[in-house]
Amino acid sequence: MKPKILTTIQTYTGQLFLADLFAGVTVALVAIPLSLAIAIASGADPATGLVTAIVAGFLISALGGSRVQIGGPTGAFIVVVFGVIAVHGYDGLVLATFMAGIILVLAGLMRAGNLISFVPEAVVNGFTIGIAIIIAASQLKDLFGLTTPDLPAEFISKLETLWAARGTLNWASLGIGAATMALIVGLRRIAPKFPGLILAVGLTSAAVAIFHLPVDTIGSRFGALPSQLPMPKLPVLSADRVIELLPSAFVIAFLAGVESLLSAMVADRMTGGTYRRNAEVLAQGAANIGSALFGGLPATGAIARTATNVRAGGKTPVAGIVHALTILIAVLFAAPLAGYLAMPALAGLLMLTAWNMSEPHKWRGYLSEEKANIALLGITLVLTVVADLTIAIGVGVSLGLAIRLRRRHVEPADWDEPKR
């Protein structure tokens, strides 16, 4: 359970710090637009995404069991967060996140990190693809600049509302969104180590401001972002409220635990290191408690940002701490600039995030697996999209464990590096 930073700091050098400094700043430039976009897609204030990246990102790196893990808000939580806010309000989300943090701390103390091997890969793949579909659908309104009332949470009703509003298509919004996606893809191919996300979103948003295009921005929709962190405070606790939010807290804890461990596993495959499972779970608990105290979103290890950190040369948890501090500096001194970011540009960014999150390069491989695994993936995917993530995870894990007991033996999952 010993944090990895206590091990790496014993042999730390100036050369390592320079590598971590460059990697941390690079990851921060990727994390800023992603954190804003994830918060907006979740139905929260955009500033909460940055708060989460700062507070949770710092704690995950400082207390975690991985050398290179980067934490913060992720796309996997969009569906859960949107649903909790819609039903229980933002204060309900904060309390659920706080409770999830406590659950994760208890899980870490009980060494529950070792249970990751019992979660079927087909279940993880199924709800990941399902979440990606829901994220993509949620961004169609801003990508096409449609004028609609508030979109319903249900997937089918959401599509019906979007289709009914097809006559309000804003070609300027679509152009900005498409240009952003093209720039991101192009920059990734030309300079994969360069933080092209911030450049792509910045250039298309600048075009909106310079040419006065009729396109929504963060500033026009949400107002100015605060230039400081909020003061920490405990969420309002009551027995009825805790019982009411317990299912959501368990889902948040499950997602945070599973995604952080998978992210650390991917990082180990990229670096040849060995992460500490239970230290990582404890860190996720502390990060979600910390994020809730500052009014932030749920957080976990972010696979895309962790992979970016590795490719940028990050060597120790100091890179993750630098990433959090860089975002803090941006909030303190450059918050007004975020108001110019165009909503279609952020929608395009999340559309690509959803596509990469679904890992299309693996789809053909899924179809060649055993019929039971294909069925398990399909059931989890469908339930995630048309029902509820809680139901999807519960049914998927239960069916997966039943299949495992029937087989008596399942080969360990071979996790490749996802392009998320």
C-alpha cells in the first residue's frame, strides 16, 4: 500500500525532474480542454472539470501505486454524472462522489484491488463501448448547433429530440466541429508527442472569435470561469440522502477502481514497471474524497492522459503532480481565455474521444471470441445504452462470474494499449 512516490523519490535526480516537468506540462495541455468538455457533457459547470483535474490529479499522483498514472475526470463518468445530477442535483453528485471515495478507501484497506482479475474483459468492453455511444449522442446537439430544449437522459428519447430539431442545423457549428476533429487527427499523425488537442481547439475557437461566427462558446453559455479554487467544505449529510445515493456511490466507486487499475496496467505494459494495486485503490478513494470537498466531479486514472504522459517521457509521479499544478496556474492566470473556447470544438473533441474509447481496432477480434463472451459483451452494451449503467454492470458481472464458474478456468485478460 506504499505510495510509489516514496519509492521513486529515493533515487530522484535533476535529469528525472526535467523529464517529468516536460511530460507534466504536456499532459496538462491535453487535460485542460478534455476536463472542460467532460464537465460540460456531464451537465456540470465547466469549472468543475478543472477543479477535479487539479485536486484529484494531484492526490492520485501523490498517493497512487503507479509511477506514471495521471488522474482526473474521464469520459467513463459522463453517463453516471449526468444521471445523478438529473435526478439528485449537483449536491447529490458531490455527496455520491464523497461516499464513493470512502468506499474505495475501505476497499483498498481490505486489499480489494486484487479482485480486478475477476471482472470479465467482455463486461469492461461492453460498457465502455456503450458509454462511448452515449457520449457521442450527447455531443450531436453542440456539434451540429441544433436548437432544442434540454435533451432527455434516455437514449432513444434523446435521438428522437435531436431528429426533430434537424431543421435548426447551424453550418458554422458543424464546420468548426469538423475542422477541430480534422486538426486533432492530423496533428496526432504528424506529431504524436505534441499536445495537439489544445492547439486544435484553440485555433478553431480563435476562428470563431475573429470572424464573429454564430457559434456558442463557454463564455456565452456559462459565463466567465472563476480564477481561483473554491474553498473546501463537507457535503450535507443525512441518513435518507446517504441511502438514496448509495447505489450511485457504488457505481462511481466501481468505475473509478476498475478504470484506474486498467489504466495502471496499460502503463505498466508501456514502461515495464509494476504498479501497486491496493495503493492505487486507496489513492482513488482519497482523490474522490478530495474532489468532493472542493465541489468537483468523480475522478479516476485516465488512460489517454497516462499514455500521453508515458510518450512525453514522464518517469515518476512527479509528472502527475506537475500536471495538476500546471492546470492550477492556468486557472489562476488564464481562466478568461477558456471562455472563448467554442462548444462545437469541444463537441468534436469528445466525439473523437468516444470513438477512440470504443477501441474500433478490436471490434473484429471481439467477433472471433467464444459465443458466451460475445453475448456477454452485447448484453452489457445494450443495457448500458438503453437501460442503466448500474443494471448493466450488475447483470454483466453476475453473468460473467457465472460463466467463469461454469468454465472453472479463464485465461487472464491481455490488455493492450487503448488509443483513448
